[in-house]
Amino acid sequence: MNIKLKPGDVLLLPTKYTEIYTLIAGTIGATVTQFLPKLLGEPYLHAELYIGKGYTMAAWTNGVHVHRYPLSTQMKFDVFRHRDEDKAPKAIERLMLEDFKAYLEHRPTRFLNKPYDFQSLFLNTIAELAQVLKHEKTVEENTMRIDTPDAFMCSELVARVYKEAGYDLKTGDKSPEWVSPSDLALSPMLYKVI
């Protein structure tokens, strides 16, 4: 990457680089699979949050982790940055330091080491599939509202961190539970850096 990442940068992984895309391509073929992002309207299927010093925080199926990618992997992500380039990174960094301190002191954390939110993933998958038939909003409005603020899926984690830091990403009327990686890309509060 030719830019210097800042805490709070949102890393979005294009659909074609996700494991599920690779699995589907292996099953039904790459030619057919390449149309999935357009069919579903989901150019991104995974989101992570850059927290500084080369580290990223992400919700994977085995929970919320902090890790460091090799440059070859990091270059696959598109980077989105909050429009408040001065204050937002500092707020995210401060929130992450508080969470790390709590973790080191064996106190409850807000984000670190939390479980993956399979329930939200399941409900979001249904909503995104309904999008093909133009009924995503109907599914979201009529699905049982279950808020699991102590378990996260990838884009929900990013939305909740920003919310806790005092920054609304303005993803419409969606609660963090319903925010998809593609919704983050459409946030008027973020712009694409690379």
C-alpha cells in the first residue's frame, strides 16, 4: 500500500477474495461465480478495522482478534477512511487502548476476545438473499429484533466501534446488527482511500 493507514481505517475485502467466494467458485466454477457480487449487490463480504502500528481488529468465526497481515494480504483490501481525519482516528485509538488495558487487567472488554455473532450472520444472510428479489428491507423490518452487543460479525464490529467512539457512520436506519460490509462502503462518513 502506498498510503499510511490510520487508526479507524476500515478495510473492506472485495467479495472475490473471500473464502466463501473461493468455495463457491470451486463448486460451480469461476465463470458463474464472478457474477455473484453483482447479483447480490455485495461488492464486499468482509470488513476489518485498522487499529494502528500495523494491527487490524476483526471478527472471524472464532471470535474477535487482533492480528497483523503480510503486505501481500493487506493489499487485497480496499481502504475507507472517516471524513473527520483528525479526530476520528484519535477517538478509535483511545477506545482501543481502553479495551487493551481492560484485557490486560482481566476486566471485561467491549470488543476484544468477544464471540462471533452467528445469529446476526444468519439473519443478515437471509436479508441479503432477499435483496435479489428486492425484499431486503421487508426482511429486516419483519425479522425478530435480537440485539447481541457482546458478540460481533465483521461489519457490525466496525459499526459498533465507531458508535462507541462517538461517530455515527450514517448507514441509514440500520442498527449495527444489520450493517453489511457493502453498507460501510456506502457510508457518507467514509471515503475510499485505495
